[in-house]
Amino acid sequence: MKTLVLVVSMVVCFLFFMPLHTVSADPYRWNTIRIGVKSVHDTEQGEGVKVAVIDEGVIRCNHYELILSGPCSTYSAGNTYFPYYSDHGTHVATTIAGDKWSGGTTSSTQFVGVAPDAEILGYNYLGTYSGRMPLNAQDIFISHAYRAGARVVNMSYSPTAAGELFHSWSNERMYLLIPKYSNMVFVRAAGNDGLNLSAQYYWSTASGASQHPDTDLKNLIIVGAVDRNMNIASWSNRPGNDCFRRWNGSSWATSCKGRDAFKHFFVVAPGVDIVAGCDQSTTHYCTMSGTSMAAPHVTGVVALLQGHWPVLLSRAGSVANIIFHTAQDLGAPGVDAVYGWGLVRADRAMSPLGERYLNKNGKVYALSSSRLRVSSALAVLSPERIAFFDEYDRDFQIPLASFAPSYDGILNRWIKSEDTPDQSSTNIPDGFSYTVSADHYDPSHPRLSDLDFNLSYQARDGLGWDFGQGKIIRHLDTAESLTFGLMANNNNLSGTYPVGSIANGGAYGFVHQPLGELFSLTSGILSNTTFTSAVEDRNYAPGADALVLSLKRTSQNRRLSGQITATYLTEEDGVLGTGGSGGLHFTDGFNSNAITLGTRYQVDADYSLSTSFTKAFSRGATVSDGLLSLESNELTSTAFALGLEKQRWITDTDQLKFSISQPLRVDGGHMTLTHGDFYDADGMLHNRKVDIDLGASGRQIDYQLQYSTSLKKNRDLGLFAYYAQDYLHRDNHHDYGIGVRLRGTY
Amino acid sequence: MFILRKLIFFLGITCFVIGGCKTNLAQQDAGSDSPTHNAAKEVYREGNSVRFPAIGISVELGTPYLWRDWQPTVGNPGPDGGSPLYVSFNFLITNSSESHQEMAWVVYVKDADNVLRELRFTDRSQMPLNSMSIAPDKAVTIELVAHNGPYLPIGNMASLHLELSVNNKYHVEQHTTPVIVNQTM
């Protein structure tokens, strides 16, 4: 028994700690795992980005990790102090841009650089052993790198005085260079003295410098080092609470102003026991620790950002802000005196940040106000992608399929569904009754539109009417076998009222009038002008109103009935349920007329068949100020459904439903999708235009099966399965699911 | 009567000398590695902790981190190009008494040849930090950094040797276990 407990405990402990174990046990890539690089490499590796590395000695550009990556070169500008290969510089360069060699050794196959395709421009600035270049050599190097196209520079070095970030102001060139090259990101190692950075007295001789460090140095990132447990290394300098002190006209400020504190420029990155390429041979690797090793991680992430979004090549301050605002908070909450903004994270940096918008020809639409919704009738749009932009003008692709009807979760909803919904029904004398349902009502977000109610009247002579709010389908004279499963949800564009259902979900009113013994007439109005307009609410449907007129005839023996239904639909913004506003507005008053023919045949007391066929004609004026514009001002669409319902099939209490249906599908037409695609390095917006043939490649056919039966002891068993062939009317695009439900009442 | 006075004086001197010797012995014992305390129960020491029960002070020593830096460019580089030995060291002082206690320390680095060199410690903001007044019923973690160690080779072992005193009255010596000298770049 003890052994069993021990084994179980070991397994549990192993499973619980496995992710941490995996990270900490990998000496070659724990650092890149920690900062989320691997997931980014699928889409971006820094191709075309030039990275300046000012360091000591000559970077071994013929190291296999570098020679197989982007180009690499070292520029010395007469540095005779240290004309040799440098392990320090090579380690830094391979951390940024290694990763293309898998020569069979563990090191070469396991090693991962941050931006493997970036080009290294090495600058031999320092020589630890025998001296260094003059301070103004940095001017020459940075000017050279800038002219060569580099917009990020890694500086894994520090002044000789412990705790200082730069030299004293009178000797420091960085106060000139950082504001002067404001399009360049300067990544600076914090130093390895184990100290808080000491006050720096800031004065810039750069033209146009504001003398405010928080704006003049907005393109500066200071990097400290953490270990694999994300604790600050004991030797790493920290930002502390001091700052770049301003000159106030007569003396240096004695306190910190605004965001001049070092912590607002500070992030941390892995810097303990980092494995990377070294100088002794083209296949040499070594392990090093230091903020010199941490800084290139940040530089590499900057290269990834610049490679993916060229517009950032001219916006260094934005790059620094992205790095800061996407860092993983460590230590005390918020920006603190030990970790600054926290751990640099490549994966987060590559994600949208701040306000999001759509753009077309300079016209901006807030993404949050664009209630994009792609109906199944026009689901052929769903493979298309559009670009939205974040606060830093970075483009992100979003598939329109995200807003197409989704069958995801339908099984879950069915499993959780109640046979007796959360509603109260009350009969009032003289034929009146009312029902209130709180099925969709969320007390934490109370909305009137989520509260369904129905007031009905049924006279003895057959006259009746319904008035209320919410889903109307179940109140209509409809074949039950056509409205279950998928069709019972908001995707019911293949049921008895496929066009009218677009306006379903808001207020409604219906009147049922018998016309003699065999005929009846149903007329009604639906309006889905709901009160719901929450940001990116997936259930939001643009305003639509529908008029429905249905004539029904029943045979003498009541076993066969047929109905013809005329529907008139007017949509405020959209066509056939494809709607939205803001950037996706594309129609201006679209009307649809539809004819639906339906029959129901009661084969015997337990067995019935139902059919429905709809043809719709849509027409309206088109406008072109939105991202989507409809080029065809007339559309035709069809839908059909065939249903079977059988009770007492195997047992006395079971019920079987089966249907084959085709959701509403547009026969043909054309649309144009035009949107801002990306900003180039000069900040110019490039547009994308796509002509879309609405003639779908496939025809979606839904097969649905539902079986339920009662078991002993107040239990029931249910089975639901569906298969959608050519899902979203796309050829060879399928969806399916199956669920079994066992419920009991206690 | 005179003889009796001489006898009392002699006994007093003897007791004073014996008492003094005991105190010295206790302080020397505190420097050994085994758990021990002085005869007057004024100082206890076990592992990396030291306690002064009479005045409610206890000290927990952290593990020091020793390194030399090669990040371009270092100040005062040695012949091998690296910085002097840097030391980062923490300890926790707990004052469980009802009065302020003044804690002071002198710290040496001891190399493999048992050569001692005094370290000048500061806090992380480079303010010299050799003593601290601990408020009643408080625990304080002291973070010390020194930059004036010897140019010990990377990979060598060294330990810290501490002289702790409370209120300049209670004294004890303690040392840490040897740790390796690391390298940063």
C-alpha cells in the first residue's frame, strides 16, 4: 500500500512539476523558452533586419551559427587594441541571430537564437586587455550602422565606474546619440555590479533635444538579468529609485521628474548560464552569465518586431513601449525598483496592444464598434482575412471565419439544455396566458433583451395572437422536426422561416386567423432591434425587420398540411444576416423577398415527415465606403430542409428526430473587400483589394440526428449527432460532432 | 582581620580572572563549527545562525555570491582583465526584545590559503553599511555588496569571515561555508 501511495505521489509530483522541470533542465534553450520565442518563430525570424552589435573584439562571423543565418560582418574603424575574435561579442551575436546550424552535436541542434534571420553588423569598439577606442568612436559606429539600415543597436558594455549606466555627462556620447538617432533602438546592458543604478546627470547636445530624459531617451532600453527561476541575479544592476537628473537652468535636479526614473527604461531578460556560440572555433559553444547576455535577448525581440512590422523601423519609441508594456511583471506589482517593467516576452510583444482599428484609405473604424458578422448565406466570405491595426499601427490578420456561424459548442449547449427551460407559464382565464423565460438572463450583466416573454391569446373560434420578445420560432406554426439541433439555435437559416429568422430574437407580434375549416392565416412582424450592442458581442445582429404572411391548408383527415409563406425582410446594415457597422458597413438598405413552401405529413400517430423549401430575392443599393462592398445589387438564395420525427420507435418513451437541410446559400454575385493591409517603413499605408465571387465552391448539407428515451428512476438518455458537409459552403470543408447525455432527477 | 581581607581580595581576584577566562573561552568556542554556546548562555551558534538570547537578537546568514566581472569595461582590472572580487551577501537580523539593538559587522573574505582581506560593504545604493539599529520586535534583511575583493581566480573557493557585535558588548565570530568564485560578462 505504501509503495502504491509513493508511486502515485511520484507520478503526481512529476506531472505537476513537469513543465518547470522541462524548462530548467534544458541548458540550451531555457532562456528562449522563458521569453516565449519559439512560438514566434513560426511567423517571424527577423529576416531583413539589420542589428548593430557594438562590442569588444571581432565577432566570429564564420561561426556556423552565424554563417548559416543572416549576413554577418565586423567593422573595426581602426581599432588596433583588440583585433582578435571575441568570445564576448560572438556570444552576444549568436544569442541574437544564431540557430541555423544543426551539425549533429547537442549544442548545435539544441541552441536557439532569438532572431535567427537577422543580419549582424558587428563593431569592434572595446578591448578589455589593452585599452579601448575613444568615446566618440561610438559616433562613427552608430552613424555607420544607421546608414547601413540598422535600427537597433546592442551595447553589452558599461562604464568602468560601478553602478553607472553611462559615463559622467560631460564625457558621455550617448546623450547626444540616442536623441540624434531617434529612429534607432538602443539596448544597453545594466552592468554586473550588483548595485542600483546611480543618478545620471542628463544634458544633450543633440539638435532639438528637449532636455527631458523621458522623451529624449524614449528609444533606450536598459536590461538587467534574471536566472531560470526568473529571480534577479545577485550580480545584476537594478534600476533602483534614481533617475536621469534634469538640468533645471541653474543646477541639477535633486529629485526625479516624471518618468525619468531608470525603472521606466528597464526590463530584465535571461542572463545566467546562457549557452551560445563562442570564438575558439567555428563550432565552439560556451556558457556565460551577465547582463551582457541578457541584453541581446531584448535586442533579438526588437529585431523580430522590426522584421514583422517595417513601420516600426521608423518608430523606435514605439518599439521600446511595446517591449515595456508587454513585459511580464515580476517582483512588486507594476514598474518596480528591481525588475523595472519585468521580463521581456517575445510572444506578448508580437500580440496586439492598445486600441484596435480597421482602416480603409485613411478612414479609421474602431474594431470594437464593427459588429462584424458573416451569415451562413454568405459564408463563402469566411476564408478571407482582413487586417486590423493596434495602437502602434501594427497589422494583424483576422479571418472573417471568426465571425461566421460556428457549430462549436453546440453539443455542449445540447448536453446542458433543459427539457423544461427556466420559465414560468401562467394561464389566465378567457384564453390568455403568459410566459417569462430567464434562459439567457445573466444577473451579473442584466439586460432586458435577455429576458424572453410571451403573452398569448387563444379564442375558442381559433383566433389567436402572440406578442412578446425573444425567440419566436417555437411559437410559430411550424414543423417541430425542422427546428431542433443546429436549427433551433441562431443559425436556423434552413428552417421554416429562413429569411424571417434573420429578424428573430427581438420583439414580435403574430396573429393566427382560421379561414374556414381547413385554412388558416398567420401574419406577423419581427424586429431584432435589440438593446444589445456590447463590444464585439458575437450574438449581436444588426437591425432587421421582417413581415411574415403564411397561408396554411390542412387536409380533411388532418394528416397532411401545406403552407406557403411570404416574407419581406429589410435590413438596416447588411444582407441576409451578414451585417456589421463601422468598417464593415457595405450596404445601404437591403430588402429581401422570400417564398417558402412547406408541408407536413402525419404518416401515423407516431410518425411524421416535414419539408421546407425557400427561395429568396434580395436587392438594394450598394455603397462603397466600408471595407466590404457588394458589386451585385441583386442576389438570389435558396434553402431547404427535410425532417422526420418518430415517437415510440424502440420503447414506449423514446423519440427520434432526423433532418437533412441546406442553410440559406447565395447562388452568385460579387463583392469587393478593400482594407488597409500594412504600413511600410516610411509609415505609408498599403491597401489590399480582393474581388470575391459569391458563387460558393460547395453546398453545405447538414445531417442531424437526435434520439432520446426515458430510463428507470427518473433518468433519461439522449444522443445527438451532426455532420455538416461542405461546411460554410466551402468544398471539402466539413464539421461534425456527437454527444451522449444521461440525466437524472433526484 | 587583615588576613581575612587579603583572603577575600585574593578570592575576588581569582573569581574575576576565572570569569574573564570563561568569557574568552566562550567567544572562541563560538567560532567553531559545532553547535555550542558560552557558559554564560550569552551567545548560541548553530550552522548559519547566531543567537544572543540575553538580548533577543538572532542572525541568519545567507549564502554569499562571489564573482568577478569581465563585462567591457571593468574598473581596476587585474592582470587577467577581470574586476576585483565582488561579493553579494544577505543576512536576516531579528530583534525580539523590547528595545533597540545596535548590530555591527566586519566581514573578511578568506581564500583557499586562509588569507583574510577585509571587505568594504555598502548597500545596493553604494551607501556604506557596517552597522544598523534594529527596532524592537522587528526583522531586517541586510543586503550587502562589496567591490574590493582580491583577484581570486575563477573557480577558486572562498568563504566570508564575519565579526558580529551587538551594542558593542556582545561579540561573536562566524564564517560561511566556502563558495566558488564565479564569472560575469
